[in-house]
Amino acid sequence: MTDSPLPHTASGPVIAGVVPGQSPRVVREAARYAALAQAELVIAYVDTTRFVAFEDPDGYVHSSTVDVAGAAAQAALDEVQRAATEILAGDPTPWRVRPVIGDPALALIGLADELGASLLVVGTRKRGLGESLREFLTGSVAARLTHRQNRPVLVVPVSEAAGPEEQLPWES
């Protein structure tokens, strides 16, 4: 066995769907898989306060807002950029942050299709009644990703897993 580097692969980028304040574990795991595949890491932040109104034939997307949260959305994107810079400091994997808009699962699928992604990486939600209710109403992004497109999806636990005797939030 030699210590020569792996040959370049033709893999598409690894996309990590992240939210501000999320566990750094999601970005770290995505970077690890991108490095293994010798692929770029694209850290996607989905702005859910905007949605696609229509798309021109040349690909330009016209968006509309459901809220006047422009400053809040920019602050969230800045936080994602700052956190990624901190988490990936010293990591040789090429990466960039890419904002997308709309429904999280559909926006990630659209970005993955556009970039020819090889893998989607998302984190689980935090444990708690509020997060469980939100997931019940909007659906799990991870579950929707696995049912609406064909590329692999890696779901990274972001908090301590429930023990075998603990009740899960939706079981209470």
C-alpha cells in the first residue's frame, strides 16, 4: 500500500443544509465527507422568509418576501458565514456558503440539482416540545429530502440521543 493521494474523483459537491446556531457537528461531518470524495463543500442557508415568485427562462429567480425580515435574514446569513469560517479554520477542503430561498427541502433539492451534488447533509432538530411541534407541522426536512430526490442524505444528530428507556418528544 502506498501513501500516494487518492486520484481526483468526478463527484459533485457535498451540500450541508445549515441554520444559524446549529451544532458545528453538521458542518464538520459534511467537510469530512467532502474531503473523502475530494469534492467542494457547499454550505447552504435557506432563507424561509423569501420564496420564489417566478423564474425567468434565462434562470433569474424573482423572489418575494413574506415578511420584512431582510435585515434579520442577512444577519442569519452572516452568522452562518462566520460560524463556517470558524468551524473550518485550517481545513483544506474547498468550501463556500450559498444562500437559497423558500421551503428548506425544496430549496436544497433545487441547489443539489443545479450543482450536481453527490450528497446532502442535514442535522436533526433540537430536542424539545417546541421543535417537535414545528417538525410535526412543517415536516422533517431530512424525511422530505429522502422521499423527493435520489441522492444520498446524511442526517447528523445534533444533540444527545435519547436513551433506550427515554420517551421521544412525539411519544409524550
